[in-house]
Amino acid sequence: DGLVEFEDGYPWTWELIPFVEDHYNKFSALIEGELKRLASCWDPTGDVRHGAFAAHKVSEKLKPFGVQVYAGPCSSQQESPYEDTGPRFYVSITKAALEHFGDAPPMPKELAAVVGPGDWRVRGLGWALAPPHSDPQVLHADLWGGP
């Protein structure tokens, strides 16, 4: 059903996981505090997403650390007229990871066995944020392709 639980922790080690955890521990409170402080700027102006200005301001502060905050696809009403109701954010540490690792460490064979055959690659690294009591995220697709 698309869910695999590991009650006793991951049965593999992959350098990317502690890298994300370390960055989350180092930056999450600062990012959440700054976004909350800028909540009065979350409503969009023009053709931008909810939270785009706040995400940009936080990203400016964290640029030296390779951390970027994006305003992702918004929260949306579940009933017609399905209007956007607020922001969702994605914290990317991809740049920090590339600076740290160069090339991404390969996926452990044990993990590859769980996700199945294919030429799996890391597309991005980070975590998502949604304000408390947010509506669900608007329907969207995160697509990536290439050789």
C-alpha cells in the first residue's frame, strides 16, 4: 500500500539521513520562527504563492548555509470552490548536501531492495512545513525525468 514501517529503525545506513536530521535540528526552529514572524506577509500579491515573500526573506538569511525555503503548492479548501487557503513550505538543503558530499552517496542496497528496481537518484533533500490546522495541500505532481 505504499507504506513500509521500520519499528526498530532503518535496517541500513545512508549518510544522507543523518545529514538531513542534523540540518533539521540546526535550522528548523529558526526557520519556523522566522516564518511565523513573517505570517502577516503570507497572503499572495499578484501571481505568487501564499508565503512566497516570507520564504524568500528566510532564504536570504540562510543562503550562506546552503539552505533555501520555498513556498510550495498551497493548502486548499476541500469543498468547492477549492480556493487556496494558506502556505506550505519546503526547506531544501540540496545545495548544502552538494557542497558537503559532492556527489550524493549511493543508495544502500538494502534500501534499493525495498523501493524496487530502477535507476534511483536523489532529486532533492529537505523537509516540508505546514502551519498548524492547515487544509490539505492542493493536488499537484512532483515530476522529474531524464536519463
